[in-house]
Amino acid sequence: MERMAYIKTISPLMAKGRTREVYKLSDKLTGIPMAGNIIRLFSLRSESMQRFIRNWELNMWIGDEPRATRELIASAVSRYNDCHY
């Protein structure tokens, strides 16, 4: 049986200071008060977490293409790369 790697994270409920602020930024951007695991991976380094969210914002939320089209492209690339995200 293959085991998944474990990476320590800080949950949004336990976050303090800058990490808590970045989680709130994520909530505001998505409209959903729940940070995905991909965002939590960066929680020990709030600057990296904010950069990741900003990059995601630029790629998925800003621009002329419909969001559904972007999600479809992202899903296809993830599948091609054998990545479940």
C-alpha cells in the first residue's frame, strides 16, 4: 500500500497574524469560507501562501475567458500531468 506524504499545515481556525489575514483573503476571493488543501500547504509560510493565491487569482479569476473554460483547461492539464489537483 502506497502512503501519502504528510505536510504540517496551520488550519484556518488555528491561524494567527499574517497567516490568518491571508486565509481571509482567500475566503474573500473565492466567496467560500473554506481553504482548499492546496492553499493550506503554504500555511507555514504566509508570504508564499499569498503569492500562490495571487497567482491563482490572476490565472483563474481575471480575464475574458469564462471561468468554466479555464477550469476545463486546468483539469485537462492536471489529468495529463497525472495530478489529482
